[in-house]
Amino acid sequence: MAKSASRPHAAFFVRGRQTTLRETPLREGIVIGLNHGSGTLGLGVVAKSDGESVTFMTPLASLRTVNRVIAGDFTAA
């Protein structure tokens, strides 16, 4: 199911640096982490990003607790 995230309280991070969609647009097809604080709630795949909002596919039923979107900075434990 496609979800759209344009809420101002969701911080965007690319390679560990906080940014905005206007400064660093997310490319179609990249994998993003959907986090609450430092914990990852789930993953998503970007379907569309236009500098104002991002639309992505995710199995999460709700985005209510997502407050950080992470791209380009994944590590394996």
C-alpha cells in the first residue's frame, strides 16, 4: 500500500545528516528506514518524491509513530 509522508514533524536523514526533501530529494526505488527515534519500525521503497513530499510502499499499517525517515545509512548487526 502506498503511503505519503509530508508531515513537518518527520525528520529526514541521508547518510547520517539531517536534511529536507528540497535539499536532498529521494530517488524512486531507494529503500528507506521508517523510524521512531533510533528504532526502526519498518522499511519502505520510494515510489515518488517531489521536494515537498515522498510517496512510498511499506507493509506498515500506520505511520502515526514514524518521526524519522532514514536513507543511505543502513548497517547490519
